[in-house]
Amino acid sequence: MDVSDYQEVLWRLLPPGPAWSRDNADLAAFVRVGARRLAAVDAAATQLLDEGNPYKTLAMLPDWEADFGLPDSCSAAAPTLAERRASLVARLTDAGGVRIPRFVQIAEALGYESVTTKRHRLHTCEFTCEEPINSIDWRFVWTLQVPDAVRVAEATCESGVEDPLRSWGGTELACVMARECPQPSTVLISYGAS
């Protein structure tokens, strides 16, 4: 309801009679102020519905983050609102476990689409010549393949000496994967088409 709706409601709540005439300017101003206050409370209550949704929260985002231990060591230095919400959703929807589909789900919750995985199997005599020769050490290694949508930053003449020659912008993804990866496993992240 807006101000005019509440103004009409307040007028109807007043008792009938000449003392409560709509022509009275002071009474009309009083009703208008009350209607504005009620409309503001209505808007705040409606906003509370959005605050209960981690995809839309704004005012209660710091409370959500505190409840879920965010920002953590994997959070970006100066995250945007969308990145903060994505981290919250990733933390909220993570059910735990050590199966590879969980890690695809974590990447998707962080905003990466069409993520796939590739297992590195031990090379046997039944493989073709085109197959990679993986030793037994590769049995716990798998690759998370992230599509081209990742922002690639190249070094320029103005870049500092300490700056990397190329970065892929997926530092939060790499940190979360390293933190959540089961102990004997190693996850490699491949950016771009494979």
C-alpha cells in the first residue's frame, strides 16, 4: 500500500461528524503525516521479505555473513555486492561431502556456469597411444574445467614487476577448491575451452 491508500484508510477510521471534516487543513496534514509513516513501515516490512533471501539481501547481508563465517580467507579483498551474495549462497547451499559433483555445485554457486570435471586415470596397456601417460600418483588428481567466461588479465607495460604476466580472476574459486578438496586429492583448475 502507498501513502494515498493509507491516507484513505485513516480518514475512514475517524468518527463521522463535523469535528473530523476532510476540509480541515490541520487534520488533513495530520492524516497525511500518519499515512507517510504507515507507508514507510509497509515498505520496510516488504523489504524484510527480500532480506530473508540470500540472493537479494542488502541491509542484513553483514548479519548473514557473520552467521556463515564470511568473509573468510578465500573472499576477495574488496568484493562487490554480487560476489558477497555469491559467497553466501555457496556457503549456504554446500551440503559437504567428498564427491566431485559437490565441487561442480560449489563452482556454480560462485557464479561459474557449465563447469565440468576430468579424471586423470592410471595409464594401462589397454589405453590408446593418444591417452596421457599418468603414473599411479595421478589417481587422486582431477581437473575442474571452467569455460571461457572467466576474465583473463594480461600484464602491460605499466604493470609492476611483482604483477603476474597473466591472471584469470578466479582466485576465490581456487582458494575454495583448495580448502574443500579431500586430503589425498589434488584439484587442477583449467580455464578456457578444453
